[in-house]
Amino acid sequence: MSLREKLKALEELQQIDLDAGGVRGETEGIPVRRAEIEAAVAAAKKAYEAEKIRLEDNERERRQIEALLQMERDKVKKWEGRLGDIKTPREYAALSREIDIARKTNESQGEALKALATSAAELQKAVDVQADALSEREMAAQDELAVLAKKSKDFVARLRELDGRRGEAAKKVDPSLLSKYENIKKRRAGIAVCQVVGHTCRGCNRNIPPQLSIVLQRADSVETCPNCNRIIYSAEAVNPPAATG
Ligand SMILES: [Zn+2]
């Protein structure tokens, strides 16, 4: 295996590593996105339940007032029945006053009941709105989670494929060059090997010494950039333009 081929294999390996890194990054985003989707459903559920509780409180209050009002009305009826049996005007006046007071109280309780019924209708509307929002969110979440599951499966398949290709590419590179590559990759944010175009290192965008440019043209030794320490090669020397004619 010529050094040209090794460098090409190294370049391919690096592309595979970068692709795999990208896929891994996306894979890591999946649980985050899933948590967001689930949180949105939980929030919609909470909003729905809050409205439902308000409606239930209203209904409970109405039932209490209704029961009380029924008792009070029965009491007034009984008192009214008793008026005819009363012998003294003083007692009559006293009971009449009690009846008046009770009637007024019942009237205001009846008003309160009406107000509660009105707000119950509003609350029911709010419950319906939240219920619709919840079921919409749940359906959307189902779709979104299915898409994520599909993505996750695709990522696994893609990583497996990249892993296979990496093994093939790694076979073409000798172990010492491979370990040099791995070491530089760790220190240089994933880019360990890069082209020199003209006199410029594509890794750090600085010019290399002219002497090194000449060495690179021969493509028979592993060279590193004096500035960024990445493995460098001349694009023209490693990938010569296809001969024409
Ligand atoms: Zn450089």
C-alpha cells in the first residue's frame, strides 16, 4: 500500500468519523426532543385538569347551595303554614319577620346559584377547549414520537454502516499512522488530517514553509503542519487530476 493510498484511506476514515460524530450528536438529541414532547403533553394535561377542577368545584358549590336552599324553602313553607295557627299579633309579627328574612336570604342564594350556573357554562367551555387542545397535542406527540423512533432506528443502521466502512478504511492504514491520527483527532476537534492547497494548510488556514510544500509534492512521507500539528498532504500529489488524452 503506497503512502498515497494510506493518506486517502486516512482521509476517508476521517470523513467516516466526522459523519459518525454527526449521527451520534443527532442521536443524543433524541431523548431531549422526546422529553420536550412528553413535557408538552403533560402541560396540556395539567391545563385540562386545572379547568376540570374549577368546574368540579363550581358543581360542588352549586349542589351544596341547592341542598341548603331546599331545606330553607321547606322551612319557610312550614312557617307559612304555621301563621294561620298563631293566636297573638305579636307572635304573628315575629314569625312574619322571620319568614321575610328567610325569603330574602333564599332569594340571594338563588341569585348566587344562577351566577354559579352561568360561570359553570363558561367553565365547561374552557374544559372543552382544553380537552381539544390535549387530544390534539397527544395526537401530534404520537406522530412526533413515531418519527423520532424511526430516526433512532435509522441512526443505529447508519452508525452500523459507518462502523463497517471504518473497519475497511482502517485496514488500509498501518497501526502507527492510525494511532497518530487518533491522537491528533483528540486534540484537534476531530480533524486530524487535512489537505494543503497551494501553500495553505486547510486545517489552520496558515501557509506552510515552501520547503515543506516541496516535500509534500513527493507524497512519500507522513508530514504534519508546523502550525496546527495535523497530518497534511498535498491534494494534487495524493489525488492527481485524471490524465487527459
Ligand atoms: Zn495547519
